[in-house]
Amino acid sequence: MELIEKHRSHRGYQEVYKHFSLTTNCNMNFAVYSPDESKDCPLLYFLSGITCTEQNFIQKSGFQKFASENQIAVVVPDTSPRGEDIPDNENYKLGCGASFYLNATQDPWSKNYKMYDYITKDLPNLISNNFQFSKSKVGIFGHSMGGGGAIQCALKNDLYKTVSAFSPICSLHKTEFAKEMFDNYLGNNHDQLDLYDPITLIKKSNKKFENIKIDVGLKDEFLKDLYIDDFISECNAVGQNLIINKHEGYDHGYYFINSFIKDHISYHSTILKNI
Amino acid sequence: MELIEKHRSHRGYQEVYKHFSLTTNCNMNFAVYSPDESKDCPLLYFLSGITCTEQNFIQKSGFQKFASENQIAVVVPDTSPRGEDIPDNENYKLGCGASFYLNATQDPWSKNYKMYDYITKDLPNLISNNFQFSKSKVGIFGHSMGGGGAIQCALKNDLYKTVSAFSPICSLHKTEFAKEMFDNYLGNNHDQLDLYDPITLIKKSNKKFENIKIDVGLKDEFLKDLYIDDFISECNAVGQNLIINKHEGYDHGYYFINSFIKDHISYHSTILKNI
């Protein structure tokens, strides 16, 4: 694990590391924000959207002020494997930047695109072995592809005690974003897709959260392709409580995230500190 | 004036415009944040550092939250003329991104690199004619090259009632950053350089501010090349009050600005609202 960036930010430090992952078979970057009193502090994972690296959220969301005030650590992985030998595609919805946080089953993707295992096993082990954050007070959140990613990871893994999302892609079966991914990573296998589809998982899951918090802008240019209302219906049907805020005038980008990041950090922090 | 970006951000809007400037003889971009009640609200200009465009500050500083809370507008110009026909240089300290907010006197730079007139005359006229912000409650601040730029503009123009800076370049005569600029834009003319040099201007100026607020990080990788202590000495000599904060551990970049942007917005807002 190699430190490649370190900046004092608010009362803590924003760092970026590089490490070789045996899961994705390549070097991976991830960012860590440590508040000034980080021993046993709660920990949040943030999963970013298509085209992002670990840099977008740490540069644009402004989360550090609130992570610092709430004394909570935040880990931000990259959105996919990357590098000269890593399969990629000109379509931004496929390849680098568009892993969908799943395990690809098809060649040439399956050698590296194991981001589900990376996010839920490899990275938590690495963090646990190298940082002193709490191992039990752990939450996950994300944006767009990463909002759906946070929900699917949270529903299947006891590690995560809280979950929230900005503008999440809730239906991998219906969204236009997932078509190329589905054909290429999963060979058009619907059973495979079900493993990562928030709406399918909420129907099947025995795990319930106190709430799932979702914020979305009503001027989101991709609103119809997120299927948030379908997700709400399924949650209502199975008795999963939600905190849904639909915000007039906000779009899909980081100005929206920056406007409501304080609420998400506070939401996780309040619950995790009382575990 | 053409609107090229508009995003709801906190309770206001972050916009970016393009217009043709007769001063720089090219199209210029600038960003405007308008709080939700922008009629007659105070207005701040922010001048960015070398290599930046109007985008860096609006994406990374997180100022919008505090501009929104304080009901203050913020205009962020680009750092130089730009375009296919605009003289440039491979050295990042010269040409596009490195105007030093002065009027170049030498060919080929003098046709376009008239950023001092652009910032202090052209842009304020444009803003005054197209927005309803206060025309008297106006302040200026900036970072690095733009921190020095804010100070020199403020000392020479009654328009600006408040001034502050992050990590400003205070001596154009001494700093390594200005060598190529001095040779090329100003033909090695020290009298010309004096017109834009914060330390020279503070010695000569009859204009006094209640305070000049300066924040700098003590791990700033360019600290020795900023000559802030020289500026402090000159201010003390002429009786210009300062609010200087030197911050342990912070560097020159946007994580530093983001950490203290709230204080700068509050500083200007408090004074400007009471004018």
C-alpha cells in the first residue's frame, strides 16, 4: 500500500493510496479521509458514479468539513479496475469507470472486473488491517451507479449498518445505463443481474435497515432512468422504511451532492455512533 | 453574453457565462453564483491561481454553501485570455492560465493580456449591466497569483470595499513565479511591475482597508516564494491592519481553501452588509 497523496483538510487528512489487488488483478487507487481523532471512529464507504475515479467525490462534494465535525472516516474507492492491460471500451457505460460494482462472468472482463468482491471483501480487509477505524460502525453510500451499488452491497453484507444514496440507479433490468454492461459483463444472464439489482434484492432480502435515505433532484437529467419510484414501491411492499427527499431544481451532478452532503454524513454518523 | 452552465447549488444557482471582451479581444468565460435573494446583495470577485480556469474554484472550494447562507453573490473570472489565436507558452507560468491580472505592454502579449482592465473595468461593467447585485457592497479575494491580484486590484480601485487572500504571491519582484511573465509581458520594466506589485503598492497607497485578511498554510510547498512576511512588514510600517492566520499542516491547494473558505465569505459578508 503506497501513499500517493496527503493533504490536511479541515481538522483531518485527505489521503489517496495505491495498492495491488489480488481480486481485480491490478493496481487500485482509493481515498481515505481520517478525522483528527480516528481511533475507533465510524467509517463510511462512498461509491461513485460512472466515469468517476476516487478523485471526483474527494475534490467536489465538500464532505470533509462534515466528516471532520462528526469525527467519521470516509473511504472512496475507484469505480473500476484501470491500466494498460485492463479491458476497456469507448462507450462510457462499459469498461473503465463503469464496473457497476459487480463480478463480471464473461471474458475478457472477468479477470479484472470483480468489483463486488473488491468493495465488499478486499477493500474492507485492507482498511481493517491498516487503519484504526471502528470495524463495526460501518456504513455505505454512493451516487448514481454507486448509489445502486451501495444499496446492493448493503442488502447482502452484514458489514454495513447504514445505507444512503444520491440519485441511485435502482433497476439494472430497466435502466439504459446497464444494457452494454449486461451483455458484456454478464452474458445477458438475468439471474446474474438479479444478484446486483436493488429492486430484485429488496424483494428477496431478509435484511432490513432502520431506514434507507435517498435524495434526488427533480431536474436530474437521468431521472426517468433511475427507477427510484419503482424502488420506493418495492420498499413499501416489503416494509423497508425509506427517507426520500426529492429536491426541486437540482440536477444529477456534484453541485447537487455538495448541497446535501451534510445531511448524509449526519444521517450515518448519528446512527453509527449509537450502535 | 451566453449562458453555458446552470446548476442549482444550495439555495442559489451556480452559472457560467461566455462573452466577447473588447478588452482582451477574445471570448472569456466567467462564473456567477447568485444566492436565492440576489437583488442588491453584496458581491465578491474571486481571482484564481496559475493554471486555473473559472472552474476550479466553483467545483472545489465549496464556497456556495456559505455564499448561500450569507446571501452574497460571487463572480469568478478565468485567469487569462484563451483560444486558438491567443499567444501561449509551454511554461505554466506564462501565457494561458498565468495572466497575473496585469496589462501586458509587449508583443505578442499586449493584444489580449489586458486582464487588469478586464477584471477592474470590463467585468464589473458587464456584471453591473446584467445582474441586480449591489453596486457598492463589493469585495475581492483570491488565491496565490489571484491572492496577489486581489490585493493589487483592491489597493487601486474604490470599487472594492473589502479584500482577502489565500496564500497570496506578495512580491512580483522577488517571486520565481513572475520571472518569465516580467520578461515577456512587461519587457523587464520595473516601473511597469511596480504597478501590480502588492508590496510596492502597499507602500505607496493612500487607500486603507479596515483589515486585509490573509490565510496561509505552513506546509505550503511555495511558502518561501510568496513573501507574505515581507508584505506583513510593509503593512506594519504603513499602518495597514492585517488579519493573518498561519495554519499548521495545510498546503497550497484546494483542500486548504475548502478548509477556510467559510471564514473568508463570513469576513467579507459581515463588513459589506454593514456598509
